[in-house]
Amino acid sequence: MQVNDVADALDRHIDFVADSLKDAAIRVNDAWGHLSGRPAPLPPPPPPPPRLPFFGPSTSLQHLQRWVSRHRAITAALVAFFGTSALLLYRQKRAYVKKRRAKKASNGARSEVVVVAGPAESPMVKGLAADLERRGFVVYVVVGSPQDELKVQENGRLDIRPLYMDITEPASAEDAMERFSRLLLNPHHAIVGATPHKLNLAGLVIAPDLDYPIGPAVTIEPAEWADAMNIKVLGTIYTAQAFLQVLTDFRARVIMLTPNVTSSMKSPFHSVESAVIGALEGFTYSLASELATLGIHVCHLKLGNFDLSSIGGRQHVQRIPGTAVRTWPTSAQATYGRNFISHSSDASRGSPPRELYNAVFDALVQKGPRQIWRVGRGSMAYEFVGNWVPAGLVQWMLGIRKMGNHTNNDRGAETASSEDEAHSGQWEKVEGTA
């Protein structure tokens, strides 16, 4: 028993000494860490918070905040996209509803003059003339016959006036321009006894005829080509040429309006329109470069689809009658008829004409206007598709499909030869009149 008691006492003594040494080591370590400036060991991390449900009235904002913090790049891209879109929509709406009025003379009379050159019976010309007159301009519509002069006078607007000019006769056109220049330079009286004022030419708006012959190139007569080139191309160029001196004297602007949908898509069965628009665009860009050296702006408005039914027409795209195919030769009907009918079934809706009127007004009065304007539904979209989408895909979008050879080559050659002989005299006449 004594031996066991001694052993137990010895074990308790050893445990006591061990505990004492352990406590002393801990105190020495803490004291040394405090003297050396080392930080005390960090406490263990707390347990993770409980997982919150994905949906819930009190956690939606927290979940959104955590998602944004984890996807900062995507968040920045979304904010930039929607912010830019909202800004563009705001600016477009603000520009659409803002008041547009022409400047007036010091006595309150109308002093800004705009000349509109185009077919007097065209709905676009009628709408432009009426809108510019409502905004405070004195509008002159170029006419080339007494019938067109009566059509302009039938509007019943005092400040929509005909400007007679025969562009086919250079001497007559020069005399008309001299009279028009004197009219602008002479002092005017709004009423008897009022302070005299002078007129200022703001610009020339050229709106060529938008009606083109449509169909396969083989079915278009040489006379139709001659009319299109003489009236739409040469007539437009002669009109701009006649006004150049007056435009230079008054530093007035030139606004050229051309359709952009068909020419951008390079659509089949529209060879006449494509040729005319290509010629007018080349002339416009060259004229813009020439007049830029004189500080004169030339603005080219590329038009999409407009709904002008309230004025008396729908331009542009034109409606193609289904009976046109029946007037073609049998070989042309078999070769092109199916694709022509499929391609001509267009039911696109046009933009309101106010969009066009606002663009013309802004091009006339803005400081430093841009040279190219895309106005109307489809103008920008169709131009992008025509320039960047593969031609085969564009043809498929237009409903054009490959057709078999329905004609005999020898017969076609004989037909072409006979047609060339029949129309040789007409071609000589066309060259002479051009």
C-alpha cells in the first residue's frame, strides 16, 4: 500500500508540474508576442450564414446586389446599352415634337424662300410644299407647263407659288433665273405702308419623280429608258445647274431626295430605277464636293417607305399590278413571271410623312448639317442588308428562285436580232434628243 500511495503521489506531482510548465510557456509566449509587436493569432472564422432562398420579398434586392458584384463587366455592358438606347429615344422624341419655324423679317413678314423642284402632281411635292408653307416659308414650285402652273395655283395658298422655267431651253431657263434673282433682291412690303424687307433663298429641294418602269430588262422598251434618263436624270441635273448661280449668291443649300430601298437591295426587275439612282447619287456627291469649297451644303436624303395615302399616293415602294406579266412576250413570262410575282408581293408599311418633313426642314436650317440623311422606314436597314448580307441570301429574302431554261437559244437570238433591227431607229433618235 505504501508503494502505491507513493506512486500516485508521484503521478499527481508530475501532472502538476506539467500543467505549471504549460501555463508558464503560454504566458511567456504572450508576453514575447506583445513585446515584439506581432499580432495575436486570429480567432477562428465564424460559421457561414444560412443560404437564403432565391426568391422572396426581402431577399430580391440582396440577390441582385450579389449578382451585380460577381458580374461587373456584364452589368457595365447592360447599363451602357440601355442607357444609350434611352438617350437616343429621348433625343429622337424631343426632336420629333420640337417646334420648327422659319425665320421672319424684323417686321414679322415671311422672308425665307424655298424652291421645290419636282412633278407638280407628285404627292411628295405637294406635301413638302404645304408643310414648308405652314412652317413659315415662301415656297416656289418649279413648273414647266401651264397645266402644272394651274395645279400649283389650285392649292389656294398665297405663299405657294409657281416658278415657270423651261429647262429644255437654256435661254428660257436663264431668263427665268434672272427674274427670280431680281425678285429676291428687290425690297418687299408685307402690307401697304409696312417697312420693306428682302427675301432670302434658304435652299433648293429636288424631289425627282419616283415612278419607274418595272420588269425584266428584256421587256423594257428603249423609249422607256430614254424617258427615264431624260426626265429623271438629265432634267434633275439641268434644274440644279440652272439654280447654281442663285444658290451661290445666297449661300443657299441643295437638298436631293432619292429612294434608297430598291437601289440598296439591288433588286431584280428594277434596272431602270437602279440606273437612275446610281446616276443621281454620283452627280450629288460630285456636286457636294464642288460646292463645299464655296461653303454651300449639299444634303442627300435617302428615302425609305412613306405612307402618303392622305395626300394621294404611297411612295416608295410602288404597287405592281399583277396584269403586267400578261403584256410580256411568252418567253419572258415563262422565264421571269414566277419570280416577278413573288418579288412584287410587298406589303410593307411606310413611315408617316412628318418624318420626311422634319428631316427636310432640319437639313435647310441646321448649322453644319450632315451630308447623308437616311429617312423613312427601311432606309438604313435595307442599305445595311444590301451592303453586308451575301447576295444569295438577299435574293432568297426577296423570294427569287433559280428557274430552268424555258427558252430556245436559237429562237432567243433571232428574236433579239429582230428587235435590235426594229429599234435601231429609236436608239438613234434617243441619242439625238439626249
